[in-house]
Amino acid sequence: MTAPVVSLAVSLVDVLLIVGKVLLVAHVMLGLGAVLVWAERRVSAGMQDRVGPNRVGWFGLGQSIADLGKFIFKEDVVPGHVHKWMYILAPAITVVPALVTFAVIPYAPGMQIADLDVGLLFVLSIASLGVYGITLGGWASNSKYALLGGVRSSAQMISYEVVLGISTVGVLLSVGSLHLGDIVADQAASGWFLWRQPLAFFLFLTASYAETNRLPFDLPEAETELVAGYHTEYSSMKFALFFLGEYLAMIVSSSLVTTLFLGGWSAFGLERLHWAVGLLIFMAKTLFLLFVYIWIRWTLPRFRYDQLMNICWKWFFPLALGNVLLTAGAEALDLPVLMWVLPIVLVALGFAAAALAQKRDQGPPPELAAAPVGAPVPSSPR
Amino acid sequence: MAATVKPIARRKTTLKERLYFPSILHGMGITIRHFFRSLSGKAVTMQYPEERWEVKDNYRGAPVLVKDDEGRPKCVACSLCEYVCPPKAIYIVPGELAPGNVVERGPEVFNINMLRCIFCGLCEEACPEEAIFMSKEFELWGETRAELVYDKETLYALGGVRQDPIKKWSHK
């Protein structure tokens, strides 16, 4: 740091600069959130052979603004049976962590609001605070569906947080730094982690879907079971804040996946031309990941809750640990090819297991095959 | 009572389906194909106010009153439709017509409340004079409730002249 005596004016300029950056990023991200809502509706419509909102403004882009107007002018109902302060606090707690995380994401070479040495740790810890909003919202609503949604969310978040954290350890072992800029620079120098850590990429991506409560892991909302889950009792802008929080969390995790595994602002050395090219590359990758978010949502059905927990604790967690061990081995032996061993073994095992199971299931179940038509149903083993 | 067993032939799951992930990719392929197909303008959505559907002949739209091919109102205010109307949407006050008309009776007031009407078509079936028909009109709207109570003039204007092969009043 320079001598503090120099002048107050300089530090004031610095402060104003930072405030300006914060305002810029916050507004861009909030705007992107609104565009994302529109994109979600248009893409889902397209995938279902519909058109989607196309009336308000250019290609219907004004739809989000119209929706916002509707949300603002709706009556802000606070039901009589809720815990009032927590109820009001919850939507804010969902949005703020998502917004705060944007501070450390490197958008382009040297372009980030706060250049933290522990950037990754900061993102992981702050982003996971978002679950407090959801859990509090569900709990404070004092209604059974909302509570179920909140409880599901907390259990799901804790489980997938573990996988999310451990799957990044592989990246950390390779780079040797928590600094997000270092991680991107390392990828620019020696290849994206998508290729160097394929399993970690898959685990991180899937866990981030669970973290953001997106299908196929949207158990906290689960319209078909829980009405609307944790935000059942919310209306007006409070509901809109939950909505916005979800989309901001999507943007955060997309940009994090971009930073950690897809090389951030780097692509084939193009970023060396100009910092704006780096920014464009970063944006393109993030937007593609956001599209994949929407794409997955409108393709896959929701998991059952026990399946969700099984996948996390019986598969993802051991795999993430194995990935850490393998990374340690690969780093020690300087054999990056080793990282592909686990995925390939897994695919081979999957093939073998599926083939075996298929062979076993040839023909009808024995008790049904033995019973002549018209015989009483054998009692179920369960 | 003992239930009976009827084995149902199930399709065997293929190896690809059992592997699960290829199925996910397959599903994503289907959705993205539909997405691009919709993008190229093949969505099934009809852009309603600009595009309109062809109303079928047997469509039951708003009930309307018709005139015969010589422009004479056909309704004789017998009130059968009023009687048969399940939601009681029709209100008729019968009146005497001026001498010189083919019939002596006609409606003085004939109101159909389109907010009550359930478009069942029973009035059309009940009418002995073939004077009330279900039209193809489906855009019924108004800013007040009173606007949607269609009076005699409106109903005749909507119905217009109906060419009828049976010239009942010409063979008296």
C-alpha cells in the first residue's frame, strides 16, 4: 500500500470508482436476471413447440419489465400466521448473497470488483448463505408446505455443498491457489479444467444445479407436491425477490463454472488481443451455461427425494473424494492423463452393470411366469 | 374374490436406456430439436388477433335470431326457448304485431344474457319456427354486464337473413 498521508482525494476517487463498479455490475446482473426470466419462458416455449411471450417490446423482451410492474403493484400480503420479521427478512437474504458473490468473479483480465486472494472460498461460503433465505422463508411462513420446502432445501444444500466444495479441491490442487484470477490464468496457460478435471467438472455442474434449486433438483419448490414450496405464502415483490434470487444464483454458478472449468475469459489465446475480447468470451461461455440450465430444466423430470440424497451421498460424495485422491496422484507423478482414469472406469463399470442387469431381467419375473392365467396373485414380497 | 393374473408384455429396456446418461442426452437432443424447429417458425401457436381459426359449421357460438329470405322476423314469441333454457338466459315479452304481417305475434322484448348463456343449443332445438340459431360468433365481450345482455335488435343484426329451403309462410 502507498503511504496513507498522500491525500484524501485519491482514496475518495478510489472509493467512488469501486462504488461505480459495484453499481455497474449490480445493474448488469439484475438486468441479466430479468432477461433470463424472459429467456427461460421463450426457450421452454420453443422446446414445447410454442412461441412464448412475444408481444411486449422487441421479441417480447419487455415482458420482464411488465411482470415487474405487475409485481410492484400487487398487494403485498403478509398472512396473519407468519413470523413477521423473519418472513420479511427471508427474500432479502436470498438475493443479497447472490449479488455479493459477483464482486469476486473475474469477468476479464484484471476486471473484477474485489481481487480477493481467497476468491473461491469467498464465493462458496457466501453463495451457500442463500439457503438461509429459503429455509427462513419456509420456516417463517408457518405453513406445512412452505416448511417442507424449506427443510428439503436445507438438507439438499448441505449435502450438495459438500460435493461442490470437494470437487473444487482437484482444481485447487492443480493450481495451488484460491485466487480466481490465478485459476483462470493457469487454465489460459495449460488448458481448461474441463479436460484436466473432467469428473470434477461433471460433479460441480450437477451439484450447482442442486445448489440453485433447479430442475431436476427443484425439490424445495416441487409444484406438484408442495404447492410452491418455500415461497407458497409470498406474494408481490417478496415473491419476485425469491424469483430474482434463484436467477441470480444461476448466473453466479454459471460464471463460477466458467471460471473454474471453462477457462474463464480465456479461449485459444484470443483474450490477448484486447480485454474486451476476454469479456465477450466470458459472457459467451456464461450465457451458454445459462442456456444449458434452461435446456436441462425443460428436458429432465424431477428426482424423488430419496433418489436425490442417494445420488449425493452414495455416488457424488465418494466420487468427489476419489477425484481428490486421483488429482493428488496425478500431480505427484506429473501424469495429467490419470485424471481420465476414473471417468473411463466409471463408464466401463456402468456399461458392465447395465448389461448384466439387462441379462438378468430377460424374461418375466419367475413367480409371474410360473403362475397360470387365472391363479391368485402371489403376495408381494414387500 | 381372488384377483386374476394377466401378464402384460413389457418392452425390454435397452442397454442405452439402462445406462441413463445416454437417455438424458437423447432427451436433450429431442428438446433442442423442437427448440430450433419452433425458432424457424413451426410453433403450433396461433397468433390469435392476427391469425384466426376457421370456425366449423357445427360450432355453437352466440344464439341469435334470424329473419327469413323476405326479411321477416321469424320469431313468434312462443317462449319455448325461454322455457327450455337451462341457465335462464333468455327473457321474452310477447307482443301483438300490426295487421298485415303474416303472423299476429312477435317478441316485444327478446333479451339473451350472454353472461348466463351456456351455449348448449337447446333453444335452437326447441324452436318450432327455426327462428333462433347458434351462430359462429365467439368474440363476446363488453365493459359492463349490461352490455352483454343482447337485445332484440342486436340479435337480429347478428343473425341476419337465413336462406331456408322450407318457405313455411309462403304456403299458408
